[in-house]
Amino acid sequence: MAVKKVGVKKKRATTTRRSARPTKRSASSYDAASAVAELKRLSSKSYRAGMSRFGIPADNALGVPVGQIQKLGKTIGRDHALAIELWKTGVYEARLLCAFVDEPEQVTPAQMDAWAKDFDNWAVCDTLCFHLFDRTPHAFRKIEQWSRKKEEFVKRAAFALLASVGAHDKTTGDAPFAKTLPLIEKGAFDERNFVKKGVSWALRVVGRRSRALHKVSLELATRLAESDDKAARWVGKDALRDLSKASVKAAIASKTL
């Protein structure tokens, strides 16, 4: 009787891959050191190497995509004390993480000023404004104050914050936004790249909020586009191009006010 041979399957060679998911642990168990350690685990040398293409200095960076930082923030949960400690590390990704773990109601004007002074690139500036500062009750005051500052990224923060509030705040009326138009007009004459781009962003967002704001924003954009100043002319043309789009006009026309 023939004996049936039983073949032994060869195991495929496997390579160890790091999971892109944050390590599961209780939110209360995270401190600054463990959060940074998790960021290091999620980091990529190739991602870090490519950051300079977007104008982000890699000196204090690990190389973690923003999406992964957001996921880690959700895993950790809101923790104001942790955010304060994370900011002190000076690590680029740890500072981005602050935007997703800090508690807006606990953020003070002094904290906002101190962190804004530390801004050294557009990504940290915009992330903090777009995901944290715009949710505080101090936003409009800081927009006005920071618009007068000399530091490039503090001044950009004024307009990034205005754009963020304009995009997210669905209840505030036109008046507070209309009051920011003189700040936008003055800021448009700043020739620094990150400032003028922030100014254009703010003008475009304000101009999309309502029919009335669209009208006055278009008028301002037209005036700036005709300016003899190179920076102001760029801001005006950039905003005018956006606010004159058929799709934008249609969306504005559909608004009740």
C-alpha cells in the first residue's frame, strides 16, 4: 500500500513593519515623554527628509504625517496640562499634537501669546490656529493684536486665525468680520511671503461668509489689485480671482443674507 506523502509548507519570509496606528493605552497614562516616544515610533526618515520641500524646517522634527498626529490626539484625548508639557519639548510634531489635545476653554490669552512667539514655520502656526485657537473666546482680540506685530509668523497667525474663525464659526454675524477688513488692507502691504499669503487667505474666507461681506471684500480686493505696491497688488489679485469665481458667486447668492 502506497504511503501518501504529506508536504510541509514553507513559511514565507516576513518583514517586521511598524503599525501606523497609535499604540493602545489609557489616555491618562500618556505624559509628554510617552507621547513623544509614540511619535518617534510613528516617524519616517523619508517623510522627514521631504519636509523641507514644503518650507518646514526639519531640525526639531521626527517625520510624522499630520494624519497620524491627529489619530494620536484622538487616542490621547483632551488634556490641557499635557499640551503645556508637549509644547515645552520643542519637537515639531509634539507642538502640532498640542492642537489636538489641548482644551480650548482652558487656553488663556497669555498662553496664546507665548506660543505664537515660538512659531517658526507656517505649519505649526496654521495648525494651532485652525484646530485650537479659533475655538477659544480670545480669537478676535488676538487677530487684532497680532496683526500689528512685526514677527513674521505672529503676524501670519493673525490672518490664519481670522481665516480659521471665518471657516468654522457659523453663528457670529457680519460686524466682527467687517471690522477686520482694515487689518487685512493694512496687512496686504507686507511683502513677506507667509504674511501676504495669510492675508489673502483671510480676505477670501471673510468674503465667502455672506452677501454683504462678499461685496465689501470684492471692493477691497479690487482696490488692492490696482495698488502700486507689489505685495498689495498680489493679495488683491489672488483674492479677486477666488471671490469672482462663478461657483463662489452662486454659493453667495444662495445665502439668506
